[in-house]
Amino acid sequence: MRRTNLRPGARPAFARLVISAVFVSLFGAMTAKSEGIQTMKVRDLYPLITTPHLTEVRDFYVSNFDFEVAFEASWFVYLVGPAEAGSRGATLAFMHPDHPSNPPGPERFDGKGMILTVEVSDVAGVFEQFETAGAPIVHPLTDEDWGQRRFMTRDPAGVLVDIVQQIDPKAGFWDQYMTQ
């Protein structure tokens, strides 16, 4: 890969673009389109987290992120988050381990190996809201060298929630990761 000089604020957007291109190419969508093959159209994509704490996670996302309940049953909650102008918002689902559909798995989520990243425009304001509400803060508001201002909380299901705002990275930070 040829080294490219990008303006500092463009690196996070560039990284997302590269990751998207790699993801698409891994699934053959680019080749399929060029050969005229019908590709899959995804209507939604969301994590489904298995937890016995349905009421608590519902209330956590409704009160802290202004999510709305789109569907709720005794064993399942589907939440839809508000969209900022130019975006489509987000969706999340939670399922009780004793759900009636009984597919293979999923095991009860143990809180390890997953981070849910929520990008916002004003992370300092969101941090203040979380502190005021008494939500758990597991990583303080921090400006990271790679170009994010962030803090972390943990929801009642044990999911680590990383709330981020894109900022300019520290000068030269990304240089060490560029290939010649």
C-alpha cells in the first residue's frame, strides 16, 4: 500500500472506509456486482445479547440513550435508537436465556469479549449526563492519541459500552501503522 498523507481529521473516516472496503470484498459483493449476480440486501443488523436482565437493559438504553422499545415480550426486547441528521440510528436486541424459540445456543452473555461502540457528536455532554444519572463509569472521559474522545460504561447485561467522539489524532500517531 502506498503511503498517503491525509489531513488529521480524515484518518478515522479513512480507517472506516478501508475497513468497509475490506469487509465488502471478503464477502465477494464487489465481484458479485461486477458479474451481475444478485447480492444480499440487509435491512437491519443488530446484536442479540442473551441476558436474564431484560427490564434493566431496556431501562438502561431508554433512559441513557433515548432508545425506544420497538417490540417487547417476556423473553425478548428490541430497541431502536434515535438518529442524528444524516444517519439511521441504531438497533439492539436482548433475549432471555429461557426464550421459547430455543435455537442452538446462544449461551448467556458473560460480559467478556464484546464492546458496543456508540459514536456521538458531544461525548463530554453525554459523559456529564451519565455521571448525573449515576450510571457506572468504567473508563473515564479520555482523549486518545488515535483520535477519539471517549468514556466507557457497562450495561446491566454486562456489555461494555464505549461512547466515542471522533477528534483529531495526536500528530504522527497513525504514521506507525501505515505500510510503505
